[in-house]
Amino acid sequence: MTGTTGSVAAARAPRTRRVESANELIPLPTPLPPEENATERTRLLAELHARIRACERCVAAGYLARNTSIAGYRGHIGNRFLLVGQAPGRLSVERGEPFAGPGGHVLEAWLTRAGFPPGALRSEVYLSALTKCDPGKNPRGTGDRKPTPAELALCRPFLLAELELVRPQAVLLVGGMAIEAFLGPARLHEVIGRSFTRNGVHLLPLPHPSGVSRWLNAPAHQALLGDALALLNEWRRVWVSE
């Protein structure tokens, strides 16, 4: 087992990583076989989750009243798929697991359409987000508040460390903020239904599963979602047969 020592060690201390701007595209490390250095990567992932649970950066900066992260319930080394959402919501914090609300049920249904077995959202996918704490409700009363660029920048090193340790073959980008973080600004109808590849990693944009979003009300947009799920189905069939 070679080629992972430096990269894995770099994931030990995300606090030291310098982030110029939340607008920089998130870098992607090349995929690793699930079994490569798995014991060490698993140990480091557990340490990372502990640091996330203890993080007080946004509290100290005055952005949040308290840490509401749900690290430690996201997945494990060996997951070929990593999903990136916007941030955990209230129900996720209350229940101690990501995507615990209606959006999680929608994502599970999408995976089923893509050929995954029941429960795959929590067994075959590592669940992450741009920020690890619930940012609270939108002051206008329409869903959850979007994390600010400052919050994104403070939390980004944790996501970078997750990517460095999990080394997925595919990253599912759920919602406009996640899509922009990895691909840059784009309209949903221009990227959903298509896949992108960077550094050997497949990127699949998906719409936000929240009921607040009206994007999927259009039949043409539903068709684009179907195209995206067909791509996901194809990847899974190939990787399962390996």
C-alpha cells in the first residue's frame, strides 16, 4: 500500500489549511481503492469527526449561537459515493443524522430510481455538506438560511479533509450551493443531467430535494433529473461488477 502516506497525514489538521476564498473551486483528490490504507484512514476520519464536533469557529466569530454539528454519523472509508449538501437542518440536528428530514426521503427515492438497494443513502454514500452546523431558518421564513461566504470559508477545511480521507469515485452535488462550490456558477438546467470529471472523480449535479424548491415542478426539469439518475445507475452497475 503506497502513495497515501503524505495525503492522509495532511488530513490530520484541517485547521492549518489556508483558504483564500469560499469562491475557490473545491479541489478533488484522486480516488483510492476502498481497501487501501483503510485502517489508518478510518482512524483519521474518526479524529476528524471529533474535531468537527468540538469546533467553535463560527460561534467565536459570532455567526452562530452554538455548535450544532452532527459529525460521526456520515459514512465510512470505502464509500465510493460522497454526497455534498448545503448544511444540516433542524431535524438532522435533533435526530443526530444528516438528511433526517423530508429531503432525505427524496434523496433515498432518487437512489432507488438509480438502482440502489433500500437504505443506500446511509449504507453506500458518505454524507457531507459545505458547512457542518445548522445555520438556522431564513429570516424571510422560506426554508433554511444559506451559509454566508465567511461561514463556508471557516468550515471548508473539514470538507477538504473528508474528501482527502474518503477518496470517493463520484461526488453527488445536491443543490445550487454545492454545485457552485465544485463547478463554479451555473444554472441548474445547464448542468443537471450531465456529469463532469475532475482528477478522475465523477461529479454529478442534482437539484435540491427540499420542498421549498420549485425547480422540479417543470416536466423538462424532471426529465433532466431522470438523465442524472441514469448516469448514477450506470456508474453503480459498473463499480458493483468490479
